[in-house]
Amino acid sequence: DTAVSQTPKYLVTQMGNDKSIKCEQNLGHDTMYWYKQDSKKFLKIMFSYNNKELIINETVPNRFSPKSPDKAHLNLHINSLELGDSAVYFCASSPGLSEARGAYNEQFFGPGTRLTVL
Amino acid sequence: GESVGLHLPTLSVQEGDNSIINCAYSNSASDYFIWYKQESGKGPQFIIDIRSNMDKRQGQRVTVLLNKTVKHLSLQIAATQPGDSAVYFCAENTGGGNKLTFGTGTQLKVEL
């Protein structure tokens, strides 16, 4: 009955490797997000997809490539992993985009994937 | 007790006391603000939100205050319980696409 799920929960890998993190939501939401949380707990958005269309793409190295096969899934592929990529990555989803200024759709977060690059 | 969230400060309170967690936001154009709670090993969880046309909103044991003049947001937790121990983040809705910008967070520790 998990609303937003991520796999794997922990990922330890060597520098230079390529890895993927998967996210699925069973809430019927249209919008999904990827966030990165660093060692100081700072949480920053990376990407957002709405109905499989990329709508937010922050200043993220192009080694990071999100893929949304359908609106219930948003995966994150990372090429040529670097030490600085070590962090906790959170997936989130919301019902949809805010349609008017001041409107907000609550974002539901997954449990996170702790990535450690050695 | 009170805190200002800059470099993940820690706020320690006694069980049963009230807690006040403060947040300074940067974008005067932000029109929506949210407080999230993050327990250890878990993802952030929505607590309460407030629109920019309001200055106060109450939930169950929580109250959010917004002062747009000084761009300040606070979260008040009444009768703090051990289960309230977590990191608390304020976030502002800074643009289209539901883009949230998070503050640095405050660690709340409840002492028995």
C-alpha cells in the first residue's frame, strides 16, 4: 500500500559506474519529481515531469537523465558517477500542476535512495 | 523554545512544551509556503501550508504564521511530543510547475 516507492533503498557503487534509481507512485498523480538531499540535509529539486513531459530541469549535469515511461513511473539514470553524487535522492509526486498562482498541489515523497559513490 | 534555520540548527524542548521553528524565505514573489517534517530515514511529510494572502493558519497542534513584510515564516507546535522529533523544513512555491525551494531545515529534539 506504499504510495510512492523507490528502489533500491541503498546503492553503493564505484566512481565511473552507471546506475539507475526507480520510482513508482500508485496515487494516480500526474506529476512526479526528483530531489537531491546532501549531507547537510539541504533538499533541492532536480527534475519534474507532468504526464511524461519534462517541465522542470534544474541546473543538473547531463550525466543525470530522467525517464518517464508512463505517468506512474519516473526513473533516474546517472552516468559516470562522481564522488559528489553521493546523497539521498527522493522521488515525489503530486496530483498535478498548480493552475493558478497561489494554488498548490501537495507533494508526496518516497522513502529515498541513499547513493554512496566510492 | 525558538530557532532560526540557517545551518541545520537544533532546537531542544521538553516534552509538553511549545516549540517555535523559524524560517526566513528569500523570494518576495513566492505565493505559497509549506512546512514539511522529515523523520530519520524517511522522506519529507507535509504538515501544513499557507497562502500569501493569509498571515495565520492552524492545524491540529500546529500553527503557521507568515510575515510577508520581513519574509518570515514560523511553525508553532503545541504540547510537543516525542513523536515530533524530526527535521522540519519550510518550502516556498517559487514558480510554475509546482517548483518548491526548501529552506535549510531545523532539527527538533524532544527531551523526556
